[in-house]
Amino acid sequence: MRDLNEIKELLVRYVELLDEENSINLAKEALNRGIDPISLLDIMNEGMKMVGKLYDRRDYYIADLIMAGLIFRQILELEEMTDFFRGTHNKKTGKVVIGTVHGDIHDIGKDIFKYMLGAYGFDVIDLGVDVERELFVKNVVKHNPDIVALSGVLTSTVDEMKEVVNSLIEAHLRDSVKIIIGANHLTQDAFRFIGADFFATDASVGAKLCWEWMKTANGRGVEGNG
């Protein structure tokens, strides 16, 4: 019988290979063996990071990212996963407005982060892709979120993320929300230029930080990356 370490290594590999059937079957086996659903999310995220590296090397294409995202979503929708998170978070953790900023139509990273936030009990308002800065402002007014999450795959999104933050400042809304930005290309310098509260290159790290933020009344101003 395979031990959990072997299952973990195989699952990361199957996700990397975009092997839908084996990924789902192995995830079910891991859950049946008693693995914590949060730990399973982390394992899945390791596989997704490998897919991202292959995409960055141009060995994978957008269609491959989409396939990886579909595998991830199917595992999140397994009965054991939904039952666990439904039972764990009877009350909503907080509210997040999320979107891929203007000029970028990629949604895989955003969607993975969105599902992870949902797993931690967040109410997520997804604005989609290519979101104008004015729409972020409008939805902060409308939904009064705790956190605004900005996503972007393209390096050009750094300037647009900065403009979203500036728009929130101009609308006198910046102090009412925490802002997290996410993309593989982000650096400490870009993070400071944009003026967010936190940045993450790892969806799992970002989601956990949002959860920790909501557990701490004065959790503002934390810096970091994943």
C-alpha cells in the first residue's frame, strides 16, 4: 500500500502532467486515507506551480493552464472537500473583491486563488478579467469588502495595479480595505511601487494570509511574498 508521502509525490506529478483521471483518483485516495483537505489543497498547489513553471518556459500553453485549472476545480468539488469546508466555516470569514486587472485576460491564477479563498470561508465577489480600475472602486463601494485582490499574469499589470490603488486612494477608500496582489512575476520592488499590503506568488500562501488577516483585528500592513 502506498504511503501518504508517495501519494503526495504522485499527485504533484499527475497534476504537472495534466493527467486528469489519475489526479482525481489519487486525490480521492488521499482523502479516504485521512489527509486533511487543507493539506490536499497545498499538494495540489505544488502541482499547479510546476505547471506554471512549464508555462513560463514555454513548454506549456494557455490551453494547458486551463486544463490544470479544470483538474484543480474538480478536486475542490469532491464531496469530501465541500463537506469539510462547509462544516469548518459555518460563518463567513470575510469578504473579498477579486479581479484580473485591465489589460490582462488571464483567469487561471485568479480562479485558483478564488477557490482557495472560498475554501477558507470567504465570500468572494469575482469581477472577472480585464477589469477597469473604476469597476474595482465601484464594487468596493457596493460590497464593502475586507480585502481587494488584484491578479495579473502579464508584467505590464504592475502599472495597472498601481493605478487601481491610486483610484482607491482618490476615492478615499484605501484605508477601508486591505489589498493583496498576486502574480508570478511580482517582486518586493514592484510590491512597494504598487502600494499594496501584501503580495503573493503562491495562491495557497496568499489565501492563508488573508485568513490570518481576518483573525487579527489589527492585521494591516503585513508585508510578504510566497
